[in-house]
Amino acid sequence: MTSGPPTHETVEALVRHQLGEALGGRRGMVEAALPTLTFTLLWLTTRHLNLALTASVAVAAVELVLRLVQRQTVKFCLNALVGIGIGWFFVHLAASRGGSADDQALAYFLPGLLYNAGYAVVFGLTCLVGWPLVGFMIGSVTGDPTAWHGDRQIVRLCSRLTWLLVLPCAVRAVVQGPIWIAGHSGSLSADTAVAALGVLKIAMGWPLQLAALAAMSWLLGRNHTPLQQAQPVSPASDRG
């Protein structure tokens, strides 16, 4: 089976196109974040769990309906609903154990901290072993999950892109983790810990992500790395 000629002349152009499809573009990223942001803001300002949960689910439902009406993918809306469900579970788990409102608020931040720490570790390890996960994101779109690894230029670029995705998560975990531990252990008052985590969750959320994406866009916008194409070798030339 032979493939047609490449439609992109550079590695950066190819990766920018495939990464945009895999992440869903700006709309997909907003859809994944907006319901969780709604839940966080209402929870921190009202401490009313049902109100925060209902509002965040409503936002995700509106996004879902719009996608369905437009006959587009709904995976980013569903991702947001999963995030809401995980936060809800941790809050209610703390409540079922007799936790106060502050304990429940701290519990809400725990899955985010675990996610960021785990994300940074896993993505970082894939770079260290030479199989950066951004490459698999590209492969999932192209239909061949490992073909990209045969081109060293693409592997190098995907490693850089993966490290840029790791950086925001690592910074969040390093900064917010000690605050959560201090609040949970009692060495820092729960009110102070909750307030700090609330501010940092917003300040270190989209701003850091957008900074990482801007760096990725700059890297991908350089468009200087030619795609390597395998050259057929004839029997005569192979014999020398």
C-alpha cells in the first residue's frame, strides 16, 4: 500500500495541523475548561456545592447541545463533565467523612493536584525514553500511531512540544502541592489554604496554559525543518 505525497512541506506545518485537530483548536480547549472554571468560581464564592455543580453541568450541557446541533464532536464537552464528576466525588467523599466546608473545599483541589503531578511525570518520562506523547497525539490523527517515530526531526520536535506541555503542570504541582499539604495537615489555616489555592487555580490555570501554547505556536511557526522522505533504493545502486 503506497501513500500519496505529503501535503505539508515542513515538520512544523505538519505537527501544527495535526496537533490542532487532536486538541480541538481554541473551541475544544475552552469547552474543556469553562465548566470546571464555573464550578470553581461558584464554589469559592458561595460555598454552595449544589449551586456550583448545577451551574457547571448546565454550561457543559449547553456546549454539548451546540455541538450536537452543529453535528460536531462532543468529546471535549464530555471531558469537562468527567472533570466535574471527579471533583464532585472528592467533595462528597470528604463530606461523608464528616469534613467541614473547608475540608470539602480542600478535597476539591486534590484531583487537580494529582492530575498535574501525574501528567508531568508521565509526559516527562515519555520524553526521556524517546517516545514523546505528542507524537502519539499526531499518530492518532494520522491513523498510524508509531510512523512518526521513524523521522528524527519529528521526534525531536515532539519532545520539545511535550516538554512545553509538561511545564505548566509541573509548576502548578510544585507551587500548589505544598499549600494543600500544609492546609490539610493544619500547619496552615484551612481558610488561608483554600483562599490561596482558589487564587492560584485561576491564576495558574489558563494563563500558564496559554503561555505554553504560545510557546508551542512560536516553535511551530518557525517552519524551517524539512520533512524527511524515504528514498527508494534500486537493486543496482544497492549493489554498488
